[in-house]
Amino acid sequence: MNDIPATSAAAPAADRLAAIARGETFETVTHASVAREDAILEVVDFRLHYGAKQALFDINLRVPRGRVTALIGPSGCGKSTLLRSVNRINDLLSAVRISGDMRLNGDSIYAPGVDVIELRKRMGMVFQKPNPFPMSIYENVVYSLRIDGERNAGVLDEVCERSLRGAALWDEVKDRLQESALGLSGGQQQRLCIARAIASEPEVLLMDEPCSALDPIATNKIEDLMDRLSGDYTILIVTHNMQQAARTSDFTAFMYLGRLVEYGRTEDMFRKPELRETEDYITGRFG
Amino acid sequence: MALLHFNRDLENLKKQFLSLFALVEDNLRKAMRSLEERNDELAREVIRGDKSVDGAEVGVEEECLKILALHQPVGQDLRYITAILKINRNLERLGDQAVAIARITHALRAQPMPEWPPEIGEIAEKALRMLQLAFESIIHLDTAIARQVWTGDDEVDELTERALLTLRSEMRAHPERLDALLGLNSLVYILERVADHATNIAKDVLYTVLGEIVRHRGKEFKRG
């Protein structure tokens, strides 16, 4: 953890960015306000290579429990790679090598012997494009419970309603639960995906640009939903929309070329970031 | 726009802002009472209380900047936040006016107080009433009340002229009361400033609702 005031930054922003581009060591500036938070997810010295190319460099990040944390940064900065490493989706790519670890509620995510399927049940994932399964609304929501062998109709009904209510979709679909999910609008489909993700009561909800395929009204609904879910759920969201990060998240992590550059409370990151690089990025001067 | 989050931040801002407004109004009334009752202890309380006003002013400004940075409000929301930023500065200065009145009480604590020209009481009553109305106009975003404040300013200006003339002739007639009369002279100017601040607040309320900068455009906007 560092407390470097912006004005004392020894190297000018451009020099530091160039140094990062040359692959030199860079120490993340993590604000003291983050360090005080109780972390549900901890990323520790995490590195990731795609073949010969290193995509993530020594990431150390503590994701506060019950809060919304946004990962921002220009394209190719590694924010989606980092998010996808949390539920080990990157394992599916053969050329990926990692070192370091992540811990969910203290349990290692990458230790040998971790059951990846069990691990993923502890996390919900919402993707850029809504991906409802080609089945009814009801079956979409209770899918994970079915997979786990739950057959009690009462339990399934209850989870379905609770999850749809949690995703602010219940009132819109309660009379057509048996209809195909593919008939819903894009925004409704995305909320259905959130309902499906929270049905198994995950410890963390991972969102990878969840609104980028949605119109402003649907985006608004998802953002309000994130607000409602925070507290009960921890949300880690990747967004290329800085304003979205500003208005929806409690904490913001700024990444650049595979490094975590600066990490702090969103209101601090967007009002008085400690590093000039962050300032330049959020004010649109690069990236 | 994440409306839930925005609305929550906006509600917090309103709470902070209105409690600052109430605090300033209270300090001004206390300051006036301290002078009327020659209560030096009350005057000291007002002077000490200004620290809270300054702290609250900074808090409101921080909250406005946070909302601007995080939510990028537009339309009436944008006008409301910028109006609060400006009114906030007026409130801080009104807090200083309360202190200035309290300082008069303190400075004159050992002096016999001459009878006040009746205009001073009238100005005080009107200026404080204008401030109270300005408060209501921002709570309800009510343009009619805001205009009432604006027109009130003309009456205060007129009363101020008269009060200053009366004080000047008193000074000539009773040079031995000069200190006290000078104190009252300052009081008149301070109260006039209070009315001016209330008027500025009212104009910012009109701006918030109408979307027009109404300053220097009294002919068009003062009477609706």
C-alpha cells in the first residue's frame, strides 16, 4: 500500500506510462481507504501470460465485501482478463499460464486440487451480451439448482421468484414464466441473466461490460439493479464506460497495459486521483 | 444514469444543505437578539458557532463536487447542483454577517445603547423574513416566493437609505454617542447585505427552475 500524493509523483505521467510500456516495474498506488475495507476477494501477486505475451503483471487487489468495484482502463489493459481469471474461465485457453493466487473468502482459487466447477458456483458471471439459455424464463433461473439435483418444486418456485424479484424482473415476467427467455427484450434478458446468476447465492457477482449491448433505459435499470444488489452481494464489474464506473461503483481500479495503476474509492478516483496517469485517463487525455 | 444512487446522493446533499441554511438563519437571529438584549454571552456563542457554519459549507461543496464528478447531472439537476454551490457561498457569507453583528454586540457591551431608529428594526425584520422566504423557495423550488424575496430587496434598500440618514443626524446631534451610533451604522449595512444575499439565493432559485440567468434582468424576471 502506498500513499503517494499526486504532486510528489517523481516522474511525469508520460514518462511513467512509457516506463510501463517498456515493461519496467510499476508499483500500484492503493489508497488507504481501500486497505481498511474487509476484502471478500483478494488478488495476490497475480501474473498471467497468453503464450509468450504477458497480459497481467503482479496484480494485487482487494475487493471489498458487499460493495461495487469497477475495473476501468483502455482496451487491452487486462481488465477483462483479470475478471475472467477470478472464475478461471481463462483456464479454458490452453496457452494461458498464471502465477500468484486469488482468494475468495480466504480460500485459494488457484491452489492445486481446487474443484473449478464448485468454485464457479460461488460466483455469478454476467457477460457483455445477454446469454439466456434457449429454454423458459423459469428454467433459466433455476438452471443451476437443477444441475445440482434440486427437484423440490416448492424450493425451485421460491428461488425463481426471489431471484427474479432480486433482479427487478419479477413484475414484468411473473405471468409468463413458462415462455421462452428468448422472447424477452435485450435489457430483460440481461436482468434474467442476473437473476440466474444470483439464484445460487454467489459470493461474488462478476460483470463483464454488462450494459454495453443495451440502450440507455435498459442500462439505467441494470445500474439501479447493481445499486440494489450491493450490500447483499459483492460486485466486480468491468466497464469501458468511465461514467458508468463513476455513477455505479464504490471503488475503482484503473488498469493500464496489464498493470493495476491506481485503486481507491470511486469518489476519490474521479475527483482527486493520486496519480497523473489516472487523471489523464479519466479526463480523456489518453486511452 | 444510475438513478437510485444519484437520488440517494442528492437527498444527502439536500439534507446537508438545508441544515446549513437553518444553522445560518439561526445564527443571524441569535446575533440580532444578542444586540437587542445586550447579551455578550449570546454574541460569543454566535462567534464560536461560525466554525460549524464553515465546516458545513465545505461539506456541502464537497458533496456537490462529488455529485458532479460521479453522476454528470444535466438539465434541472445540473442547475440545482450549481445553484446550491453558489448559494452555499452566500450562506457562508451570511454566517460571517452573523459574526459581524455579534462583534458589534461585544464591542458595545459597556456602552449605553441609544434608542434605535425605527427603520433598523424594520430592516432587520424584513431582511430575516426575506432569508426565511429564500429558504422556502429553495425547498419548494417556488418561483413566486423567490420573486417575493427579490422585490423585498427594493424595500430594504429604501429603508436603509432612511436609516442611514437618521443615524447621521443623530451623530450630529449627539456626538457623545458616536461609538454606539457607528455600531448601528455598521448594523444597517450588514442587514442590507443579508437582504442582498437572500436576493441572490432567490435569483439562483429562479435560475434552477426557469433555466435562465436572471441577474441584471430585473425588468424581465422580477415580477414574473
